[in-house]
Amino acid sequence: MDIFALEKLEGVDGKQQFDKLLINGTAPFDEFERDIGDNYKPELIGIYAVMNEVANLKSVPYNKFHPYSDGKDGVREYEFKSKHLRVYAIEQQGGKIIIIGGTKANQRKDEAEFHRIKKLYVESINK
């Protein structure tokens, strides 16, 4: 059984709390950040800028951040995006939890992994 925890996402400060999900002590988002190439670093910086705007309750363009699902399971999903990068998050009381990041080229695979992790996490907190 996986052990889930939350850790503050460094680099995002505002009225909303932004955490990243840890699974057995490792954050999938940290792995994503490590694995993307230098070509994508400017886009990731842009996504962090959008996260800061959202954290400070400011309006951002729909093509940069939007609800990803209606939360039929009780947990709303969100997507932060740039030209090539996607970052998937869920709602938590008072903010967002960053689950995973990926690239547009691998979007279908990344979406499936996001939903798999989200399901396990939601099940763990509902026990």
C-alpha cells in the first residue's frame, strides 16, 4: 500500500496553498521537473508564474489554466499548460495539489497516470 503525503510546492506563494503529492516519499512532479530538458525550462517557469497568479486569486487565460473535469468523484481536477508542457492538479481545501507533469507529446499516457494516482490518493484519504 502506498503512503501519501503533501509537501508545500516551493516557488508558489499566495492566498491559496499549493502542495505537491508525495508517494512513498517521492513526488512525481519532482521527477518530471528533473527529467524535462533544458529546452522546456522556460515553459516550466511560465507555468510557475501562472500557478502564482492562481494562488493569488488572479484571473488567468483559459488556455494556461482551466478545470480539467467537473469533479464528479468529489475532487475537481485542473490543468496548467504551456505550448509543450502540462501539469495536472486537484483541488484541496484552500488550494491545489500538484500531482504530475508531462508533455503534450505524451499527454494521453500522462492523463492516464494522473487519473490512476488521483484515484489511489482519493481512496487513501477517504478511508
